[in-house]
Amino acid sequence: MLTGRESLSRLIGKRRRFLPNRQSILSSPIQSSLNLLSDKNESLVETECKGKVESSNSDWVICPVCGNKVSGEDYSINSHLDRCLSRRTKRKLTQRTLLQLNFGYSQSKVQVSSGEPEQLLTSDFDKSHCDSKENATCGFLKFSPSEEKSRDQCRKLLHTESVKQIDMAGSTENPVSDGRANIMVEFHAFAADNEEPRFSMDETVDSISGMAIDTFIVGRRFSDEKDVNVGASISLLRDPDNIKDSNAIKVLSASSACCKVLGYLPRELAQYLSPLIEKYSLSFEGYVIAVPRDSLEAVPIQIVCPNIISNGEKRCDSFEVFKHLWQKALQVAEFAKNRSPNTTKYQQNFCLLLREVLTSSPHLFTENEKKFIESFTSLSEDSQRLFVRLYTRKGPWFRLSTIMYPEVCNPQQAVKELSATGYLCLFDGKTERHDDDMKCLLSLLTVSELRDILCTLKKKCNRGSRKQDLIASLFSCYKCGSCPVLQHLILERTEICIKISLEAESLFWRAERLFFLNGEQDLSAFLLVDLGIVKYPTYNCIISEQIFSSKSVLHAYEEAIEVAQIMDQSLDENNFELVLRCIMIAESRMSSSSEKLVESTTPELMATFRACFSASWVYSKVILLGISFLEREHRYNDAIHLVRRLLNCFTCDRRRGYWTVRLSVDLEHIGCPNESLSVAEGGLLDPWVRAGSRMALQRRALRLGKPPRRWKTPSFSELIKRKIIEVHIQGRPLNCEAGRKSRFYGEDGEQCGVEQLALQYYATKGGGWQGVHTESGIWLTIFGLLMWDILFSDVPNVFRTRFQTAPLDMETDHFYLARTSLIESHLQKIHDGLAEEILITSWELHIGTACRGVNWDRHSLSDLRAAVSCIGGPCLASLCRHLAQDYRSWSSGMPDLLLWRFHGDYKGEAKLVEVKGPRDQLSEQQRAWLLLLMDCGFKAEVCKVSPAMNPLEVSY
């Protein structure tokens, strides 16, 4: 894979269905100093707006693996085949599971019964006693310090673990801060927890008898009595044997002699009332307030508690638990008044996302855009549900006849409303469609329908043709104009087809991007929280500055993302002309935007995370990928020009080290060793060149700077030439093929890699060491656990959503600069020998909580304690300081093995080993790590594994 391809794909995230600015981006004149699209006569190759360039058949060949066109040059063919044969098919995720989620209302850790995963993934979800269509919901529960004791006591009663909500409160009247005051962004979804209750606890206790609670009867499909009347008397009955919810509470009809079941209380309310009924013998009765039109919809009711709490019970120690439960039950009921219990969870989440984005970033939308987004909540329930369903699917076109969702009662009417309000586009044969639309519409047809159309048109149709071949045949006929009736023929078979409109797609994509601030997270993040698979840490979101200060800044960033997606898609399609055009566009736009950025900012600001949300930063990633592409095509002069542009535009960037190395290497490729040496020497004076990049430049300077180019030996030569201890072992090889990972037979006769073979050697003849093969994993886990309180401390602007596993500035210099005093005082504790205590405390408090770098499953607490104990405080403090100062540079390339052994009960020692196979060499980053570890006081060495000359005489 090309260098920078994976990083660019992560930046893009899920590819957009439509790129609204694609045509203007590709058709606008490019004011670039680099002409990559010139042929041998230096004439610009004409490229269509869509980037699909037609070449003569003699210049292109068809790949036998993927069927795509490839340039006819030998190098291009070989390179394409290498990529094509090594490419793995990406797994497609089903969309249905992404919709059964809860955004603002689920707890970070949910107790899921053995049957609940199937309940969420199938239509049986609608059969839950607390049906998602009918469920009233509540917010995250925030506990005050006075409630901590009662919270711990009542946890056993609730059978679930509640987590403190992210602290978000304040004003949003001035969305763009001047930086003079910290503004806490308010998320109204969490208002139930942020607001103080409208009642005091003392009044609640004294007047609990007769206090009314307004709620709903849900799960009506499981009722014995479908018809209810206004004013009908009801009573509550615990249902502890309920397989879906052990806290379930039945609502019974008190009017009938047999007490028929009318449904259930909402799950969120029953969570607190059920222990009150069981432990404190409270009873509830009430009546029906109103009757819905649909017999299966939630029924509004009012319940009261006729019991009186005696003074003796008030003095009971467990009364604190009672007060906590009763207060939370009242909060849940109060919050549920403003929520429709008939709204599905994914529908609530989607509306919530839109509302929060409009609340926190109103300056990034025009008045018409805000009205369009706000109008979504005024749509009918069916229309909202259908739109969200379609939005989370791949699409872009869908056959209306195949759309069937159990919660959408009338999809035809919903489509009509969505089309009238501009959320959907229809294909009804009346409007001429774009070529891309026609290709997508053809893909909706089955193979038999495609063959039927070909037969109708009297075109040749081979029986064994694949679907893609049939689509290509029909599309070519449509494109050349020989089949003007194709739209009519498609419509005859598909009937009405629908897709999300361009305006809705663009606005909702922007809202999702603003909410998550990355392309990797989407609605599936909420599903993972809802199922208890992922638990996010607790932190405060202190926001004093906006990421995007204006609409123009955001639009420039969006266009840069579009250029990145075009680049990524062009590489998939082997459309090299369009790849080159994207590089030129990025180079021209990066130059202008970077010049403005450098003029208006200081180096300290450039070092912060905000630079990653600029258009110029996105364009720099496109150019970096373009440099790798040009180097693969041996166009070193063009690559050199682009690297120089990056170095000139980004004077304060942690990537300057890699860019400088590439510039020096490419200059040597074109036969300019003197200039290559000068670049390497200049790079060593750059403070942004660090870690492995600095090591690479030092070694290049030593190699190229021999007499007569340089007579003076550099001052760093002795440092670089330091001897790293090497240990040589032999093993019985399983394979010795070039290009494949070496495999050996271990001491037990089982097949293993070189790392496992080295572990066996160190455990026996190597000195009785224990250890793990983990590379960077165990170190990042230790760093995350030891520095947990530092990572999630209160620093402005680094936490903006409740779905972060690390602060936004973790990989920048700003991380250390903003927390210097905190970090140094904490490192002093580690240095003084408190690391193991900190590690145990952090493990017990946060086990299972997602944090960047921390792997809870791979490393046990006993292994971590042994490693920390044997490494020692001074070495750990030094290592953590380097990671805190430059996490990005030092979070990779660590030695393969971490070994430890004890001398007695309390003292021990540790060793780090980099293992290399028969043909492996140390990378510059690995060499830099080993030298750094030696400077920090670690024992470090390289273990080289080679095949035994005589398989019968294996030495370890």
C-alpha cells in the first residue's frame, strides 16, 4: 500500500454517496506550479470533469484479476498485479444492526441478557416488553458527592452500573468565542441530569403519599386488554421473572375482576421503582389520562403512591438509598414528559444529533439550511423513520417496492411526504437522469431482469454472463444513444425508485461530521455503547473556541475532503490521470490556504490539534499520498517539487522529519548526492525532525558525508555508532522463502514465529526470563493506565463529544505544554516508586473503559504489575515523559519483547529485545528506540534468529 493511503482513508471515513462540488473542483482552472498532466510534447492531457479519461486501446490492457483497465507499460502492469493480488475484500456490514441504538439516553454500561443481541438484530426486537417504538427514555444519571454512598448501596438493587454523565452546562448565545471566557456547550439531551429537580428531597419524603407521577404504559402488544378508557383504574405489579428485564413492572387493569395486563412501565422508570416496591413495600395505583388513536401506542397514565413512610423508616440507614431511588424515579418521569414514547430509538438519536449540532454550531449553517434541518422533526413519524433507515444504508438508489420496515406503517405515504419536502428524489421516468444515476439504477435490477431488457432490445446476451457484464453492456448502449428507452424499460421493472436528495445528503453529512469531528465514527458508535460493548471514559467538555470559526472555513475543509475522496477512488479505479489532477488541485489550494495560515498564526498554535481541521492539512495528506505515487512511478523530479512545497508551507509540523527524509532520498535517486547531503544536514537543525526521522538523517549524513564531500566528522557520529548488544540463536526453519515471514519449529516441536522462538530461548538457556511479545502494545497500555488522570484532566477545547477515547491534542506538542505541571508532578510520583499503586488503582477504577492505546484483553493485571515492578520508577518516568512530549513519534517502533525476572520477592530486572529474522534489518525508528531506551537506563538488545546449518544441531 502506498504511504499515506491508510491515513487518508481514515480521514475520509465512510465515502459519501454524492460529492456536491466534484464538477466544480475538477473543471475549475488549476493554478499550480506543477504540470503533472503533460505528455512527451509537454501538452496538457484533456481530462473530463468526472475524471474518466478515455485512451486508445493500444495504451491500455485489461487486468485478468479485477477486470479494470491498466496502463500498458510493463512497470504499471506489474505494480497493478502486485496490488490486485494482495488486495483483500472488505467485509460489508449489515445496516439493520446500526439502527437499533440509543444516543442520548442509554447508560455507558448496559446489562444485556443472553437473548438481547438477537432481540436487537431481528424483528423480535419489536416483541420486547419495553418495545423500542413505545419506550419512554431518560438521560444519563449524574450523581452529586452526597449521593455517592447511597449510589454504591443501591447498585446491587439496580443490577446495572450507572456512569456519571459528561459535565456539560452553560450558554450558547455566543457560538463563536473571543477566547476571553470558557463557555460550556449545553446539550439539551442531558438536561434531565444537569438541571436541579424542581422539588426538594425533604418535601418529597414528607409528601410522598399521594405524589403523582405521569408516565406511560408501553409494550401494548403484549397486553391482555387492547381497549382502554379514559379514567380507567390501574395498579402495578412486579414481574421479576421477566426474561427481557428483571426490573419489569406490569400495569394491571383494576377495573376488571381478573386484573388483565395492560402493558408495562417504561424500562427506565421501572429500574428505580422496582426496588422501591420490593425492598420498601411501596404500592402504586392510578388511572388512564388519555387514549391514543392506535391501540398499540403508549397510553398516558398517572400513578400515585398511597403508602406513608414512617418516622422509624426515615431513621433507617437504608433510607439514603430510598431517597436516591425515589429522586431518580421523579427525574426520569419529569424528563419523559417532553419525549414521545412512540419514537424509535434510532429516530430519537438522529433528531438529537441534528439538534445538538444546530445548538453548538449555528454559525456554520445559513438560515435556509437551519430551517431545512429543523423541519425534519416536523415530519410524520413514518417519514422520519424511513429517512433515517435509508440514510444509514449504502444506496444511493432504492426500489420502493422492496422497502419494508416493521416500524414504518405506510412507506408510500412517507415517500410522498419526504419527496414533497425535498428530502428524497424520485425516479419516475419523467426526468432525464445522469449517467452515474443510470448505472446505479441498473444495479437495482436482478440478473433475469437485465437479461429481459437485453432481449427486448435484441442485444446479444450470453447465458453465463455476470451481472456486472450485463450492466456494462446496457450502460454502453445508453451512453452511445442507441437505447433512448432504457429509462422506461427500467421503470417498468423497478417501478418507483428513490434516493436521498443532494441537499439532505450534504447537510446531514456535515452535521454528522461536526458532531464526531472525524470520519471513522458514525451511528454504529452508539450501538456499541447501547450493547455495553464499548464504555467511554468520563471527562468534562470545556469549550471556549470553535473548531471552525466561519462557514467559509468549513466549506474549504469540506471541499478538501472531497478532493481526498476523489483521490482515493481514483486509486481504486487505477485512473492515474485523475490521481495526478487531484495532486495538482491539492498543491495549488494548499499553497494559498497555507500562506494565509502561516501569516495569521504562531508556531505554538500550529502545534495544536486545530491545525488538523484545516483544508491545508487535508491537502497535505493528499500530496503526501501523491508523493508516494510519483515515487512508485519513478517520477522523482515531480516528487521532489511536492516535498519542497510541503516543507515551505508547513514550517511547524511533526511530519517535517519524514518529508525531509524523502527529499534527501529522492535527490539521491536523481544523482544529486551533494544536495541530498545538504538536505540531510539542514534537516538535523530542524526542531520538528524527531525520533526515527532524525536517526535516518543522521545515518544519511554520515554515509554521504565521507571525504572529499565532508572532511569533518559530525558530532553525533559517536552517538549513532554506539554498539547495540546482539544475541544470535539458531532454529530449525519451516520456510526460508523471500518475501514471507520466517517460521520455525519451537522447542516443543510446534510451529512458531521468530518472536515466540526468542521467548522460548530467553525462558530457558537465555536466563529464565518471563515475558510477552507485544511490541508497542504493553507500553501504551502502561502509559494509558499510569497517566489516566492526566489524559482526562480538565483542559479547554480538547474534549468535545462523549465518544472520545483520548484528548484531541494527544498527538501534538500542545498535550505536554498544556499540562506540564500536572505531568511533572505525576511523573515524580512514578519516579519515587508509586507506579504499581497507580497502576492497580487505575485498573480497578477504569477496567473495560475505552482509552487510546490501552488493551484490556491482551494484557493481564499480573503481567502489568510484574513489568512495572521490574522496570523501576526512574525508567518508567523517563519513558512516560517521552510519550507525553511526543506521543505521535514514539508510539510505534518499540522492541518486540518485554522480559522480566525477579530476584527474591520484591526486586527484579527487565530487558527489552528486538527480534530479527534471517533477512530482517533494524528500521530507523527501531534503532532510535533502542538507543533511547539505553539512555533511559533500560537493558536493550537485538536477538537475531538464523536457520541452523545442521537441522540436527539446533542451538538456542
